[in-house]
Amino acid sequence: MKGENILEIRYQWFAIAFAGLLVAACGGGGSSSSVTPTPAVAADPDPVVADPDPVVAPQLSGRVIDGPLSGAKVFIDLDNDLIQDTDEPSVDSDSDGRFTLDFVEAAEGQVLKLVSIGGTDTSTGKVLSNIALVSDVPASAETSASVTPLSTIVAAAATPEAKKAVLASLGISDSVENFLKRDVWEEAQNGDAETKATAANIQRANLAISAILQTATSLIDTSDAGSAVGNATNVINAIAKQMVTQSVAGADVFDAAILATALEQGVTEYAEVNEPALVIATSVFAAVSQSVANLVVIFKGTVDPTNSDAAEIASQVQDSLQIAVAAVAVSGDTAAFDTAASTTTLFSGASSAVAAIVNLDTDGDGIINTLDPDIDNDGVANALDIFPLDRFETLDTDKDGIGNNADKDDDGDGFADALDAFPLDATKSTFASGSSIQGLALPSAITVLETE
């Protein structure tokens, strides 16, 4: 009986304690505090996980050079229409003409084009809103790219052989691949003596070709802002193709008569598609070409084509000459043009240094270069002289940029002239009678014929 009482007491105590816990849990006992349960967080059904190895598109870097062009729109032309589409990688060149954009690898057998539109020539301060320059996109992003007036002509050539012919016609012995990656502005300013010399030669060609391309755009209608860039791009492309044709034929593209033909045919081709009402007299092309040819001679007389003297000359080409060209394209008044575009008028206020270049007389015969039919006085007229400023050279049979007098293998057939009975014929090479190699006499009967 006593054990049963104890058990009952314990049971009652336990029940009271349990009831107290229930009251406390429900906020009883007058307490104002409460416990709010934390809601469960739903699991993200598709969590975003950072890619430990993100794919970064390879980058192509390079420079746009007329003088360096800042603010130029540079893009890779994926469909070869020379017009920027929304899916084509693009970027504006920086204050020094440099650019970096996503690289696109060409499909097998395809050559993509790198196009630059407009920009400000940092050497002259002139805005060239309608200038369109082109270059071949290199095969690898690891190779830099330069977009220049000369690269525009090379890019217009359809075959590797034609591209090489363009360079050779200007006395440039570089491979096409090496030429297209050269920053000639940097090299002409900071390279070693040999590099400076070759880079300066290329930059003089850039200045000369730029004068031609700008002149072509001044001959056509670029008054409509909506079509100006397209028209300029199309006429420049047409002129570039004409210059390729002349280069492959071995002509001097800076000769006034050759240049007149290239301009007339190029502008006519452009007009048939883009500006059918455009009609320009042959006499206008002749007058304009003579003026440009005179300026090319002046550019060739610059010691450093990147300095302020060259910039002063280029400024007149970009400004006063283009005003005169646009006027004669409309009026047809070649007499008025000849006065406005004469070197006397263009450089009437020139610095003494530029005046000396304009009035340069290389051979000292009393006739300034722009008027002298034989600038180096070697007896060969400029139009027929591959090296019109070098009295020791006139020919370059293999078009390697080295005159025949200095070239040890004139025809480029791999046989030195001293051993070659046909030093000017690359199709065959016969060891000359009495020649020897390292003291060993060679018979004249050994003949090598080049075969396909």
C-alpha cells in the first residue's frame, strides 16, 4: 500500500511538470517573448557554377597607318563586301592608331579582310572621314597586322604572285607575310639604320598611294552622308585593282600616264554601278594625275617620311589638293586646276625645310625633280627607270627590289650572274664558258632548264 502511494505521487508530479512545459511552449505564464521558426530555404534547382576555365577569344592586334590614324573604325570583314555588318568584330583605333579586336580564323582557301574606315591622321591633325584602308587578315592571331594605303593595294591582288608583284614594283623585297605585319611608322622612327631605311621606303610609298586614294574619293560624289563611306570604299577598291593590274604588268604606278589610266578606268568602273550619272573628261584625269605624280616625287625626296616636314607636305595633299580635285571634277576647268594644284600654289607658305624638298634637284642639272624627265640624269627617262632617284640603277629584272648592278643574280634563278650564261633569263641557266666554282673549271655544256 505504501509503494502504491509513492508511485501515484511520482505520476502526479510528472503530469504537472509536463503540463508546465506545454504552457511555456505555447507562450503561457504571461511571458511576452516568442520563438519564430526559421522557414526552410528551397534548394536552387539549377545553381550557377563559375567556369574555372572560361574560353577567351584570341585577340588580333595591329596599327592603322597613313600617318597613324586615331578613331578609325576597324573591323574584320567576314563576307568580303568591305561593309561592316553587326556580326563582324570591330573596334576603334586608339590615339596612336593601334587596335585590338577578336580574331577570326579564315576557312580553308579563304582570305579575310581587315578594313579601316575614317579616322584622324595624328601626324597632320586632319580628319579623313572617307578614307577606306584594307589589309589581309593574318593566318594567326599571334601575327600583328598593319592596315595602310600600300596594304590596300596588296589586299586587292587575287593571288600570292600578284601581291608579290605589287611590292616588287615599288622596290620592296620583303615577303608579303612579313610586309603585312610591319609597323613601318615605329620602325622608321626607332629601328636600326637598315630597318629605318627599308621602313622609310615603304612609308614614302604609303604617302604616295594615300594621295592617289584620297584623290579618287574627291573625284566622286561623297556629299550624301548616308552613302559617302560606301561610295569612297567602292572607288578605292576599284582603283586598287587597277594599280594591281599595272604592277603585274611591270608598269610604274606613279608615272603620270599610267596613273591617269588607272584613275580613269577605276572611276569608270565605280560609276557604272554606284554613280551612273558621273562623267569626267579624260583631260581631267590627265591633269589630276600629273599633279599627284609631282607630289609623289616630292614625297620621295623626304629624308624621314614620319617627321614634321613630311606631315606638312601630306597636309597639303589632304586639304588644298583635294579641294582642287573636287572642283575640277565638277567644272572640268583643267587650266584653273593646274594653277590651284601646282606646287607653287600648294606650298606658297611652306617652311624653308619643305621648300627645299619641293625644289629638290637631285642631279644638279638646274631642273627641279618635279619638272625633270630624268631626275637622276642616268640617261634613262623616269618613266622607264625602275630607280629614278638612283643614277647607278635602272633595271630590276627579277623584281626583288635590288637593281641589276647590285644584284648578284639578276634573273633570280638561283645561279649567280658570274656563272650564268643567261643572267637575264630565268627560264634557263647555262654555266658560262670558263667559269669556275672554288677553282674548279666548269664546261659550258652544263645547262639547266626551268620546268613547271
